[in-house]
Amino acid sequence: MSYKNFPMVPRVVFGRGSFNQLNDIIAPKRLSSSAPFIFLVDDVFKGNIWLTRRIPLSYQDKVLFISANEEPKTSQVDELVEQLILTHKELPSGIIGIGGGTILDLAKAVSIMLTNKGSASDYQGWDLVKNPAVYHVGIPTISGTGAEVSRTTVLTGPHKKLGINSDYTPFNQVVLDPELTKDVPKNQWFYTGMDCYIHCIESLNGTYLNAFSQSYGEKAYDLCNEVFVKSKLSIEQSQDKLMMASWHGGMSIAYSQVGVAHAMSYGLSYLLGTKHGIGNCIVFNHLETFYPEGVALFKKMIQKHNIKLPQGICSQLDDHHYDTMIDVALNLEPLWENALGKDWKKIITREKLKDLYQKM
């Protein structure tokens, strides 16, 4: 049997205010004065001098503000890469992503595509990347996606929604500063936190489960419980613990896999542009058959935090639309195998998936 030789983030700094160390961290990685650091920053921070003034810029370094309103696309990655190649004589010294999962995934993808020919869509799949990426740093400003630790960068391409899964994808450096999450709106905090919770449920109930995944998954699950159920925590404690839950949740799926909710939410995202966290929540709410205990606790959390999940997002769709979502979901074979075992094709049918989508 061959075991996964899994790459981990080699360097990580954690702590409130650790963002201030960014210059010390990246300065030794500068290749030359004409090889800039490119900062991809969520545009919610535009005009937020509390954060932007602390971005360490010198020489030809650039901040590019990027909207996270839509999930990242392969075409967007290609445009950014082209822009960087055309406007700079040398390859960047590094790409630094500051934001949520969308921005972190873009930073990973851009750093890969700067050193690999063709379009980002050519690399959607497993282990297709040939050349190491340029140096890249991930700085999450919201907790839950696990994008800061994963070996995938999830992208919507012309034909599918699928990650660039490779050993060159993980960040070279991650800065975990819980203070950066202080202005996250409540609904977004909940949906992204639930992405982490759903990672745990899918990993801990999957057929790929092993002691490595389980140890991280159980810790992430316990932290989610503390943050979303017990909540006798200060705001600072809650931010710190959710940031670590995200890290552990990401590590849990690194050596196993996610499951039904993620596969189906990819379908929603591809067709309707539904954001990942909220899409997972909409799907997970209907998955009692697969994850009875996990869904029961999820419903309690929704009630406790007074969250109103969107209803009827599929009510206007026709058969062709359903087929598109089902195709995208079924394309994610490792997720189904993890959720239901090697015989998953006998268990999950197109009719069952359509029935589930119709409830959303």
C-alpha cells in the first residue's frame, strides 16, 4: 500500500498582532529590487488604514484589491498572471494573500501559474502541476475555510469546479493573527465557521478516516463546539479558538477528504455562484440521512445564533440546470468514496441528488 507523502505549511506564526511581523518574515525572501512582492487583498479592506497602512511595501511592491463577492475562477487567475508578467520585468519575489478563502485560493493559484505554462484550467485535478510555485504567504482575515493549510486551491473553470490539488499548492508561510478577524459580519462569521464544522463531520464520518485525520478532526470539532455551542468565551478567545479550529479542520481533511455537503455545494456554486460557506450550510441542512448527529447539532447552532438560511434557491431551476449541478457534484469522486465507500455509485443516484437539490 502506498501512503500519501503529504506536504505541510513549513512556517507559521500565530498571535494577536503577529501581522506586524510581516516585513521581518518576507524581507529575506526578496529576490531583487525589481522582483516585487504582490499583495492580493480582499477589497473590503480598501480604505481600512488599520490594516492597509501595516502592509510593508518597498521598491515596486504592489497591493491589488480583489473582490471576494464571487468564487475564484480560472479565467481570473489567468488575467492576474498575465497582468503581473506584462507589468514587471522579473517574476515576483512572492505573492501574499490577505483575506478569506477566495483570496487565499487566488494567491495559491497565481503563485503556481507564474511558473507553469498554459491556463489555470489545465491544472484542475490532482497532481498536474510540474514546477514549484513562487514563494507565497497566506494571511486569513476570516476563520473556517482551512484554505490557509490545504494543498488545494478551489477554482471554477469553464467546464467544472475543481481544485488545483498539488504538493506545490500549500503556502510557504502562514500568518495567523486572530485580531484580523475582528470586523467579520455575523452571518459570514457563522457560515465560514460552519465550513470548518462541516469539514470535521465529513472527515470524522468518512471511510478515509485514519488516526492522523481523526486527531485533527476531533480537536477542530471540540473547538467549534466551544465557539458555537458553549459560548462562555470572550470575543478574543472566540476569535483565537475559531482560527485554530480552521487550521485543525483543514489539516483533518488533508489526510482524508470531505464528503456529501462539499460535493453538492460545488454544484450550487458552479451553477448559481453560491458562496462556499453558505452553500455548505444550505446543503448540510438536508443531509440527516448521511450525517444524523452532525446535522442535529448544526440545526441547534443555527437556532442559537438566530441565523436564517436562504430557502428555495433551486425553486426556479429546470431539468437542464439540475443535470449541470449533478454532473459537477458527481465529478468529485474522492468525496463520494470518502462519504459512502467504494460502492458509492450504487448508493447515490442522480434521482436522489435531484431530490435533495429540489429541497433547497
